Amino acid sequence: MIKIKLIPFIIFIFYFHANAQESFSLEQAIQYGIEHNVEVKNANLGIQDAEAQIIERRAIGIPQVNGALKFDHYPQVPKQALPEAFTFAFRDSTGSLPPDFETEISFLLKNNFTASLTASSLLFDGSYMTGLKAAKLFKQYVQADLRSKEKAARDAVMEAYLPSLLITESLITLDKNIENLTTVLFETKEIFKAGFAEQLDVDRLELSLANLKSEKDKLERQKNVTLNFLKMAMNYPLEDEIKLDDDITTLLVEATDQELVDQIDVERRPEIEVANLGLELSTLNVELNERGRWPSLAAYGSYQYQYQGNNLSNGFWAPTFVLGAQLNVPIFDGMMTKAKVERAKIALETSENQKEQMVSFIKLEILNARTNYLNAKITVSDQENNLALAERIYNTTKIKYKEGVGSSLEVTQAEQALYQTQQNHIQAKYELLIAKIALEKAIK
């Protein structure tokens, strides 16, 4: 009995989850997109890799200790021929060697076991500190690149989020127009039944209403397409439903004086930060290759304990302890280092040129964004005036038609003009929002 009572509840829970859809404001969509963006994830992995590179580079200058165990068994030991001079002491008065004398001798026994412990340390290397500094700087570079990737992900989500808002606002306007036109059509049909209107009047209004409904169906299909693009930008499951919480009016915030008139500061852009760190890395690369001409000094020590014997019971143990140092002095490498330095300098100069070009592009982008925003703002103001006029004309035309001094053709034309003006107004607001966001992207 208890199980039977639980069935409706389980069905309700399943139905709720199956039909649930997640809602996103623009900022929530951006955060979701950044968290799930593959490029951002890879950039975070790049930071971990850079940290490991620092440890790897630092390890070069830290003393290294290694142990080894080695066992060699010679079933047949190698022999060497004795020089003729070695046999003089063994010859008798007649110059003959003893019958059992061997002219070949081995310096190895059949069993050799060696246990060793070796330590080494870099005392001086001109490129070591430069390389370590470059590894730390590379981590900063990767972190800056992460911020650049996050900005790119943010921009991609914003660009994909806004088209759906435009369609949603158009659909809201269409619904209102359909509702108004449906009312006018109903009234016209009643007037037609009373004999005070023609069938042509009804047909015109029905055609106009059908066109609006067809436009609504098309926009709803377009909205599904734009939502799929948004899901792709967010890396959101395509099969899941998604709902947008924001609208154009909510997001449409006036640009500040700082955004419109302040002096252009390109250093705020993450791309410039990445470029600056890239220049520092290129400079260090020149220094690293130049120090390839410097000598390096290393110290080492080794202790080993070796057993030798023809069997494992009656051999002997021999300890060995060695301390030493090694100085490596580059003398001539076939002009390889010189070529590496020249290539590093060319790479540095190329990076400087690329940064200069980037700065010019960003300045132009900011100037154009400011101009586009101001133009879009003027367009919105003009379209608001046009919308007020179109609404006044439409309302006046409906009144005239109801009072019998106007025609259905005038109503249809006024309705079409109103709808077009409404769309122009929505489009103008949308373009102003696009211009505002483009201005924010250009400055930040």
C-alpha cells in the first residue's frame, strides 16, 4: 500500500527533473562559460605545468645524489698478452720459461660486485640563474594568458547571449500586435455581419494577422538557433533546455564619462600584459644564449665498495673514494652560439614590432567603439520619436475606422508601419547594447 502511494510522487519528481530548465542571467552565463571553456581549462593546466618547470629548472642547481648496485659475472674472464719484457724475470739461465708459465694474464676475477654512492653539484653556470628567472617569468606569462583566455570566453558568451534577447523582445512586441489585430479583426467581422463593412476589409485584416503569426513562427525557430549557439559558447549540453533571465532594457546601461572621454590606456588589456611578458621572455632568451659562452664549474664525489673474487666466499672487498671538480670552458662551437644570439635578438625585435602593431589596433578599436556607441545612442533617440509617432498614427487610424470615416486598408497600413517602427526601435536598442558591450570590451 505504501509503495502504491509513493508512485505518484516518484512520477512527479521524474517529470519535474525531465522538464526542468536552467535559467541564466548574462553574468551567470559568462561565469558558466568561463568555468567550462576548454581553452580556459587548458590555460589552468598550463599554470600547473609552468610551476613544474620552475621546480625542474631549480633542480639543476641543487646537489644530486645517486646510488648504484652492480654485479658482473664472467664465465670466461678476458685475458691480455704480457709484453715480452715482462717475461725476463721468469726465464732461467738458458733463457727458457717454466713449462707452466702463461703468457696471457687476466686483470679481472670472475665475480665483481660494486656498491657506489655519487654526489654532484653545480658550482657555477652563467645560464642557470637566467633560466630559473625565465621559468618564473613564464609562469606569470601563462597566468596572463589565462586572463586573456577568460576574457575571450566572456566575450564569446556575451556575443552569443544578446541575439536571443533581440528575438525575445521582438516576440513580445509581435504578441501585442497579434492581440491588438485580433481584436480589430473580431470587431470588423461583427461590423461585417451587421452590413457596415465589406468582405475585403475582413480579408485584409486576416491576411495581416496571418503574416504576423508567420513572422512569429519564424522568430521562434530563429530563437532556438541562437540559443544553440549560446549553448556552444557556454559549453552547455545541447540537449538541455536553457532560459535567459535578462533582457535588453535591463542590460542597457549608460556609458560612463570615463569610458567615453578618458585618455586611452591600452595597458589595461590582458593582450598587452601577455605581450609585455613575452618581450621580457625574449630579452631573457637573448641573455641565456649569450651566457652560453661562459664557463661552468661543477664538483663531484664518489664512494664505492667493490668485491672481487673467483667465487663468492673467498674474494676481497676494496673501497674507493674520489673527490673532484670539473671546469668546462667553451672555446669554439662553430659559431653556433653566435647564431643563437642573433636569432634571439631577431625574435625580440619581432615581438616589439608585434606589440607596437597591437597597441595601434587597440587604440583604433577604442576610438571606433566610442564613435559607434554615440551614433547608436542618437539612433535610439530618433527611433523612440518615430515609435511615438507611429503609435499615434495607428491609434488615430483605428478610431477613424471604428467611427466609419476610415478604411481597413488604412488600418492595415498603419499596423504594418507601427510593426516596422517597433522592430526598428528594438533593433536600435539592440545595436546600442552591442555598441556598449563593444566599448567595454575595447577598454577592458
